[in-house]
Amino acid sequence: MKQELIIYHGSQQIVEVPKYGIGKPYNDYGQGFYCTENIELAKEWACPIKNDGYSNKYRLSLDGMNIMHLTKGEFNILNWLAILLSHRKFDITSPIGYNARDFIISRFTPNTKDVDIMIGYRADDSYFSFAEDFVNNTISLRDLNFAMKLGTLGEQVVLLSERSFSQIEFIEYEVADYRKYYYKRAERDKNARVDYSNKKKNLEQLMDDIFVLDIIREDMKYDDPRLQSIISE
């Protein structure tokens, strides 16, 4: 049976033919074509400013594709963070942060050499600030893991290889009205911050929290049971 996804790309432009090799190299997962399976999220992403945007709809064939899903199976949030650190510019505000960035990249970056499609969290607005706080040793791994599940951000589907671009087909587009979606995007970000600030932890969790400095000091590896116990919560 043929495998395929219906995906959407939110943009200020109509994109009928996504082109391989263009785009910003400092996006979350590097240079690629960033989409989502959620049309409502695509319309929000299409309206970062007070102008109408477009939700471009595509059919993506998965036949023969090497897909890396960063929130399932063998991968975890530290793998996602390592990839993010390799591409996005972080505001490092502590001496620990510089060491943490290098440590996470060296210990937790998965092999992405032959990946055609990557699926994982989108580091948007408040979610990126949560990642920065973890690297700067301000919040714990449990806090980061919790924060990335707030606000129903959803996941992004990113085409990375030339082969994946050859298997995407434009279907149609819809206009995204900024009067609705610009404010929905802002509200989602606000709700995530409020939900995070309202989170309460019991004493047992506080005693068991792991910060990035702990990971460095203990030279924790990917399969460390202390990491896995928190990541799997």
C-alpha cells in the first residue's frame, strides 16, 4: 500500500513548487521545506505579521523515504535539542551555557546524513526560550520536557533531501486571514507561558530533577537511566 502524508506549508506566498537547496540554513533543522500535518497551525505560521498569508496544501509520498521522527522510538528531547543547537543561534547567558552547547551537540546529535524527512517539535517563540533556559542551566530537563508539550504546538514535517522534494505534489492553497491567525498564534504562545508558570512540582520531583550542569558533571550518555526516566514521563 502506498504511504503518503497530506501536509501544509504556512507562508506569506503561494508555493506551488517547493525548491530544493533554498531556504535559511539556521532554521530548526537546517535548510529544508518546513510543513505541518495541521492546517490550522500552518495558517498561524503563515501570519507572523499583520498581513494575510497562505496555507499551501501538498501530498507527500513516503515511498523509499528515510524518516527520522525525533519524538518517537529511539530518539528523545536531547536529540532534538542537539540538532536545534547545531542550527539555531542561542542566546548563551551563562558560562555553563557555552559548555552545555558543545556537550549536548557532541553527546546527543543523531546521525542525520541520509535523512530525507525529519519530524519533530517546532522551536517557536516561547518554546525556543524554554530550550535556551535549559542550556543556560535555568530550568531542568523535566521542565523542558514538560514545556515542549504545552500549547498543542504540534510537530513539523521537514523535507531535507533532494529525493523528498521530488515526491511532493501541490494540491491547493487557502488564504489565512491575519485578523484571526496572527492573534491565534500570539494566544498559543501566551498560553504556553502561562501553563508553564502555573506548573507545580512536588518535593520528590524537585529532588529528582536533572539540570544540564548535572548532565555535564556526570558525563551522562544517551542511555543513562536517570535521563530516560524523566524523558519517558
